[in-house]
Amino acid sequence: MNLTQNTILITGGTSGIGRKLAETLHDRGNTVIVTGRRQALLDEITAQRPAITGYAQDITDASALAHFRAAVVARFPQLNVLIANAGISRPESVLSDSWDAADAEQMVATNIMGVINITAAFLPLLRTQPRATLMATSSALAFVPLAAFPVYCASKAFLHSWLTSLRYQLRKTAVEVLALSPPYVQTALTSDAQLNDPRAMPLDAFVAQIMLMLESGSFTAGELLLERDYPRRRAERDGQYEAIFRMMNPD
């Protein structure tokens, strides 16, 4: 992926990793479009950076995406990078008497169907460009789950597998398929506590490393994964799955 002179659409681009990517790629000389559900955050990022275009869009609403796609294609026919970043994470305890499928349905709708919906909407346009990139935000938890977040981790494992298949199907096209698999990063994904957790990787440092990886091409098989997460990625291969699972999920 070239890091300049692109036209880039980032879902979930008003907070966390998505916003930092939007700001960083904008600073690199790209045309950046962001989506989000919260109008206040869209207003904030576009006020701070008027050259960034914001759309209030719910990626789980497949019918509304048709109108959104038409608006974007009409205004930005040169769109060549899609970063499907929007996602939600919630803990679940199946031992709770109040546990039901509501949170799971919302996570599947956003983390899985939202990515599929936005890809289906814009992949035809990406395929017409001389060079294009489709990137989706997975997680290092796709490889070994944090048991308190069962559906979130499973949704990211789905994305890892799905992107592998897309990468293969698109191998003879101009569309590069990338999986971004962050570690535990200082964002408000799970709570404000995560945003300020000293154990989490600072957001600026994470995105800076991703930019270096993209610039140098120093990643394997389309996976943007930090070295610190190699043990989880290779846990099955190295016979360390059970040990790492127990470490992540102590009794």
C-alpha cells in the first residue's frame, strides 16, 4: 500500500485506532473520508481537519449503504483504499442469569456483517482502480481468545479467516487485502479504563509502528501484526496454545 496520494475511506474513523489512522494518513497527503455513528465526533474531527470528509453512517444498515455508496462514488470516484475498522467489544458471562444473545447480535452485526456490507458496497469500485487496498481491523485475540469476550474474539477470528479467503480470491487483481491485528491498545473500545490502562500500548506508538510496516512492506501474508503478538499468532504451530490460553485466562 502506498502511503500518499490515495483516496481512503475509513469506517469507525471518529475515535480510537480509526481516528488515529485517519489523521495520520491525512497528514501523509491522502484524501480521507471517515464514517461514524456519532455526529458529535464527526463534527469534531472535521472541524479540526476541514479537509477530512465525514459521513454519519451505520454500516450494519445494508439498505442505507446503497445511498452512502452512491454519494461517495459520485464525489470520490478515485477511491482506492477501504479500511473497514468499525467494531464494538463487550464482555459476556454465560453464567449470569441476565445473559442473552443481545450483545452477541450487536457485535456480529457490526464486527462481521458491517465489514462484509461495506466491502460488498465498495469492492467493485476498488477493482476498477490501478492499485487498491482493502484493510479490515481484526485483533490479536483472533488467535487465542480472552474468554471474558467470547463473541468479540470469535468475530475477529472470523475476519482473519474471511480475509484469508478474500486475499486468495483477489490474488490476480490489483486489490491488496490486509488484516490489521492490534494488540491491547489505549482506546475506549471496551471502556474508559482501557483508554488509560498503562498495560495497554499507547495509540500513537501503535499507529506509528503500523505506518512503518506499511512503508517498508515488513509484514507477512498480508497480516499487520506486531512482533509482540507473534507467540499468539503461532501458538498452535509452536504447541503453546494451552499455555498461552491459561496465561491469558487464569483460574
